Amino acid sequence: MLIKLVKNDYSIVFPQANDIYKVIKFVDERTYNYYSNTLRIEKLEFVPRQMDYYKNAAIYLGLFESDSPSSLAMHLFKLDKDQLFINLVQLILQHEVFFSFFINRDKTQTKNYLISYYKMNEVTANRRASTVANWIKWCDAIIKENHIKVEVFEDGHR
């Protein structure tokens, strides 16, 4: 899997949804509703604040645009589960903070990155670093299950 790091848009809210499956479910319920049953994720029932967590995470990944799924989401959520998950791993790892944690496994570095670039206080940065760690744990499982080798593509070079 070739990862091309994207330029961060710090105006987009950084995700605070630790459970990537709930982000998938949120998008799925607004696209084809195919994975909701196959993933056996119970119907999401949450307060509006929680809805914002999953929506903002979907926006961060490029799967949602303001109030509807993006064309990318409409495409990805037609794929089989393995391909969907592999594509989601790529979407996650293309963000510098996630890729850095994937490589280094350093929560302190992640927290400092979030404080510096997203202007978070230390408490918030610690909580968001746990989101990063949880998403990377999920990515690790998908990478292992699919025997994927991850490489980064930077400035025309691997």
C-alpha cells in the first residue's frame, strides 16, 4: 500500500471519535446501508454532540461534506468490506499525525503535534492522541489481516 501524505487542513476539526467502526456506521447509514448489517454494529443512537464527533471524523477523512456523504464515500461504500477497509486505512494514514504515530508509536510526539498545529490544550491533546492510537490499532489489524506492506510516497519518491 502506497501512502501519499496530504497537506493538513487545520481548519477541519480534528477527530474525537475513538471507535472507527462508529464512523464507518455513521457514513454507511447515509450511503448504501450495506455494511451496517454485515459489521453487526448496533444502530447508532447518540445525542447530537456525539453525532458531531462521527460527522467531524468523516469530514476529516473526506467521507462527508457538510451534511451529506462525499462522492468518495459513495464510491468506497460500494466496495466489498476488505477493499473498503483497506481504502479507509489509506485515508487515515495519509494524514501526517496518524502516519507519524503509525511509524513511531509515540503518544507524546502526537500530543505535542496536536498542541502545536491544532492549538489544543494539553488535556484535549491527550484525548485526541488516544483517538490517533485507537485508529492506528484498527489500521494495524486491517494491515495484518490483508498482509499489506505500507510505504510512503513523498515528492515523487518512495
